[in-house]
Amino acid sequence: MKSFALLTTVSLISLSTLATVRPVMALESRQPAETRIAQGNNQDAIGHYNRGVGYIQQEKYDLALAEFTKALNIDPRYAEAYLNRGFLYEQQEKPDLALSDYNQAININPRLAEAYNNRGFLYGEQGKPDLALSDFNQAININPRLALAYSNRGLLYRQQEKPDLALAEFNKALNINPRLAEAYNGRGLLYDQQGKPDRALAEFNKALNINPRYAKAYNNRGFLYDVQGKPDLALSDYNQALNINPRFAAAYNNRGTLYDQQGKPDLALSDYNQALNINPRYAKAYNNRGFLY
């Protein structure tokens, strides 16, 4: 049993400065991460927060997590720090910790649209579509220009087998932000579900042209290549996904399935075990490992 990663990226809030109350989105800042780190004051919450953002941009996630925690130790009402730490916990497959931080962010700032988006995404992963939809709607009510919330709502509609609604949401997201890789990835998943593999492949390629570090798009394209009987291309994409995110349980599961198909049970077992070490609740990996035995 192979599985897609039916996921997109959650929102990440960026740099907060002494002069700016409302932060901007992380990767939109023109100032180099190294400069922000140098400017950060280790003795103050904003300094630690900014260092955390810089470390995320440098893909030093453990250091980023430590900085957001330091910021919260100084200022326990720093909503954006809870949001970003929740984002990191979710990337680490720690959903309970992520949910706790998103709840804290919303309790502190009920108008923080990105926190509703992220919590909705997490609820969707947990099989709670009604809660997910409510949070995406709230995010969009607060910020009708939050393209990622439309994209995530599109993923939810796709999972609910409402393809027309899903496609409309992905298109809305791309009208707002034509370079939103997550929306192309979501639209690719929808096209694959509709039996349109060529269109799906084109969408995954667009996502990766925009963001060559997008692990989920590599995983999804790899799955598509696998289905098309192109195991070498599939393996290359799974490997790339795992090089970018070594804690990507779905990519281990999918690569394990490919190894199983190739008659490499030891490699398959190792990947299923790794997927379950990362996410002990991953039912598909248990199922696949069971078939291997």
C-alpha cells in the first residue's frame, strides 16, 4: 500500500522588530538572515525570535526551536513565537505539541489568521475535517488575502471528494499569489486523483521550479513516477525529499514500498521502521510493514 503525502506547508510568521508590531511573512523579507541574527539581542525576546527566523531560513531547525523557546521564556505572551514553534513541532511530527502552541497563539491573539490556518491544517491531518474547515474559514475571514488558507481549504475539499470546490480554492490561492508552490502541489494532487497524470506532473514541476526545497512535492512526484513504472525517477525524488527533510515519514513509507516492489525487503523494512520511529501513529506504515512480514 503506497501513500501520497496529502499535505501542504503551514504558515510561518517572520521577523518582528522593535519598530514593528505586526510581523511579515518569513521568506518575503529582503534582509539576509545572517544580518538579522547579528542584530538580535540575546537578552530580549524579540532578539531570540529574530534569531529563530534566521535559523529557519538557514534550515537549522533545532537552533530555531531553541530560540523561539527562549523568546517565550522571556515573554510568555509572544503569539508569533508560539506560532513558529508550533510550525517546527509539526515539521518534527509532534502534533500534540504543535496543537498546544497554535492554541496558545490564538488565545493570545484571536486575530492571528496564520494560527487558524496552521491549526486547521493540523486538524485535517488528524482526520477532523469539520474543525479544519472552521479554522480555514476563520483564517480567510480575518485575512481574505491569505493565499495559503485557500490552498489548504482546497486540499480539504479534495479529500472530501469535492473536486470542483477544491479546484476553485487552488485557483483563488494562485490568483492571490501566482508563486505559491503549495497551491500547485495541491492542484497536482487533485489532477492525479482525477486520472490526469500529465497535468499532475506539470503541477508538481511548477511547484518545484518555484521552490526547489519543497520536500512534499518531490514525494508526490516520486509517487506519480512510481505509478507510471519509472522506479529510478521515483527513487531519486524520494531521496531528494528525505535529503531536504530527514523526518518526512511519508517519504520513508513510499520509498519502503518502492524497495519492496524491487525485491529489497531489508531496505523496505528499514524505511518502514524509520517512518514509524518518526510517527508512531502512522497506520499506513504499520500496514505496509505487516505485508512485508
